[in-house]
Amino acid sequence: MTETSLTPQVRSKPILKQELAFLFIHLLPLAALWTGASTFDWMLCFFLYLYRMFWVTGGYHRYFAHKSYKTSRWFQFVIAFMAETSAQKGVLWWAAHHRHHHRHSDTPQDPHSMKIYGFWYSHVGWIVGPDFKETDYKVIGDYAKYPELMWLNKHYLVPPTVLALVVMALGGWVNGGSILTMFTSDGFSSLFIGFFLSTVILYHGTFSINSIMHKFGKPRYETGEESKNNLLLALLTLGEGWHNNHHYYEVASRQGFFWWEIDITYYILRGLGAVGLIWDLKEVPRHIKDSKNKQHAQELKRQMERDRPTLVRNGSQKAVEEDVIGY
Ligand SMILES: [Zn+2]
Ligand SMILES: [Zn+2]
């Protein structure tokens, strides 16, 4: 890589009046100081964080950005809608920027490289700055061909608004005893804590993958960039903390490559697969899993292919399959 290609790009500073909504979302949970908050509101906050984190990782990330499994057209729409309830913009916008991240990881073209642009820029600066507001449809043409996804990408405020209204209705029903109280403090306390607080925590949980996961933790594989594995982040983000594994073999539906690498998103995806909603989940080949880098992986693959006839002769067909397709 030449010196010029490592020169950071000039990235614009956020324009405050364009980011007032984002700022306001961070302050809204404080309004619960006036409405109070019930146990139900806190439970809703906890649930909606986990529920939407699953759709961020299993939807935006593993399906739309990486195509790590297949599904039907109607369920694809459900995945996109659910992912967008996280208020992290359109599904095509999200996945297109993420594809750029993998293509240019930790180089100046990376939208959010912590190594090049620092912690705050990689965490939130690139989101609030004006440089990455548009969707690059060229890199997401495989999904941009569906008109329903294009609609959802443009009207990305629809899913979170629907969810916010459902949350208020639930708050009215549970806190006030009737859905008719959804526009009183009974519904608003659920909105501030159940919806907005969980949305803010979800933002920073997701953003931490772009910032912290390219700095703190251990790399298992030599990937040529700064991605790391981190158990704590993997638990908080339902599996995304195995980020070095993911950068090494990004098409896999699982990011925890070994049984002890807890990856809750993957377990849920397997559940969706078991009931037939999704299929063809991509696994991690043995030679990838057991290698140190891509060159080593090729050596292992050749070795496994050489050993294959011996294993078959010895009657270990199962061992052969595990070596070649294994997970
Ligand atoms: Zn990354
Ligand atoms: Zn990725």
C-alpha cells in the first residue's frame, strides 16, 4: 500500500441542525423523571433491546450485508421491517455501508475505521456527519431490485413509529388498565423508557462493534486489519463480539466459530431454520476454522483433500464430511 493511499480522507463535521433529532432521542428518556417509570416499562426496555439487537445482527448484518442464509420474499420483508424498528435507518443504507466497511477495513476508505479516524468518529461521528447519508445502491443492487425494500429504505421512519405506537398502547393497557390511556403518562412512560431508552442503548451497542471491536480484545486470525474477538461484547451484542472471526470469514451465518463462543443470534437463526422460515445457513468450513490465515487455510484444504481417500477407506465418512463442510 502506498503512502498516499493511507492518507485519511477529509471527513466533514456534523451540521448541528441536521442532527437535532438524533440528539433529542438521547435526551427523551430523561422525560421519565416527570412521568415516572413502572416495572413494566423497564422490562419492556430490556426486552426491546434484545429483540431489536437480534434483528440488527440477524437482519441488517448477517442477511442483508452478508447474505449468510436464504429466505422467502415475504419473510425478507419482515426481516427488513423488524431491523428498521431499531431506528438505524434503511436496510439498504445499513447493509451498503457495511459492505464498504468490509471492502476497505481500516483503510482511509473505511466509513468508520477507528485506527484511521479515532474512537469517536468510528463510534458515532460517521453517523452524524454529512458524508454517509446516502445509500450507495450500486453495492446493494442484489436487494435494491425489490420495490418493497426500496420503499422501506426510503421510509425508514415507518417501522420505529409503528413500534413506538404499539409500545404506548401496551403502556396504556398495562400501566393504566386501558389502551385509552396510551396518550397519558401511562403510555408516555413506556415510550420514554421502553422505546427510547432501549433505542439509545441499542445504538451504542451496535456502534461499539465499529469502534471497540476494532481495538479491544484478541484476534484469533490474521485478517490484515484490526478486528478483535471479545466475549463481553459478544454477550451484549448477541454474538457480534466475535468480530475477528467474522472479518476472517464474513459469509458465515455464525460468528462464534467454536461451541464455547456464545452466539445467540446464530442459535435463533437455527431456530428460524428449524421451523422453515429461513434456510441454507452458511457454515464455517473446517480448513477456515482451524487455520491462522488465508494461506494456511489453503494448505489445510489441500491436506484435507489429500487425506480424504484414506479417511473414506477407513470408513470415516462422517469425519470426511466434518472436515469439508464441518462446523
Ligand atoms: Zn469490522
Ligand atoms: Zn460484517
